[in-house]
Amino acid sequence: MPTGVHLRDARQQLFDAAERVLLRDGPNGLTSRAVTDEAGCAKGVLHRHFTDFDAFLTDLVLDRAAQLETQASALRESAGTGTVANNLTSALTTLFGPIPVALIPLITFRDELRARLRQARPGGGIAILAQATTAISAYLADECELGRIAADADIDSLTLSLVGGGHLLFADRDPGPPATAAVNKLVTAVIADAVQRRPSSTPRIASEGLGG
């Protein structure tokens, strides 16, 4: 393996290489040697940018978790548009894409990685799941304020059901993720009661029209 290879934006290239290894070989196959071989550089390149391999993995997880914030923002912006079920279906499909789903068992697999993630940010020990939980919870709260979900709905329980159920649907899928219809079926079942109990404005508008 060449030792003089210069990587432009080495951190990002190493992160991308780690993702490819993780998707191909799983958490057990993700080693510093596997990452540098995949990136086409010497092993020393990784250690010039990170103190050790767990430091590299910590930054990798935090970087990918931060990318989910874009999807979280898009979900919140969708509040009040379309249907709640379709918005949540789309969000779960994105939040539990191949990379996030692959990172979750990696975090579970490595105790030191979880410890460093907890030090890096509150709730960081389950960084990817925590990001998804925050996004779904904030969206549901927004829909509550807009009246599309019952005001007395248990947002925490709904969130846990959606995130936990969504993760189970997307984890360990071969050869690919679940069909959109399967995700929508889960979402619809979870939120059915909260949405059905939402007071409808249609009768009120109709009666006002008749009264006028």
C-alpha cells in the first residue's frame, strides 16, 4: 500500500470509505486497516487526523448524525401540509436510510464508541436514534399545535412507537429496505387514534354556512 498518497479532504474521504466498508462488511469488518485500504492510503493517514480509531468512529457518527438535521428540518417544515401519515412515512424512510441503519449496530457493538459519544453530546450514546427521536417528536408537537393531532395525544409514546417500529422495519433488510406501503401501514396504525380524535373543522364551517 503506498505511503505517500495525498488525500484531498482526507477526513471526508476516510468517512466515505468507512461507510462503504460498513455497508459491505458490517460492524465486524470495520477496522482501521479496512478503512485505509478502501480509501487507498496508508494506515498512518488515519492516525494523522485522529488520535485513535474510536476517535475516528466518534467523528464519523457525529458527522452523519448532523447530516440528519437537514432531514429533521424538512420534516418540521412539512407540518400542516399533505397528510401526517405520508410526512412521517417519508421521514422514517430518510432517517433510517442505509447509512444510519448501518451505524446503529456499530454504536451498539463498541462500548468505547458509545462512551465517547455520550461525552461529545447529550444523549450521544445512541446518536442516530436520538436524532431520529428528536426529529419525530418535534414534528408531532408542531402538528399538535396546528390541530392535526389531538391536543391530548401522548407525543413521547407516539415517538417511541414510530422510531422503534421504524428501526425494526429497516434493520437487517435483505436485499433492501421495506416497501413504502409497509412503512405507511406502521405509521398509520401508530397515529390512528391521535388523528381520528382530532376535532374536525368541516362540520363547523358547514353549519356556519347554513346559518348565514
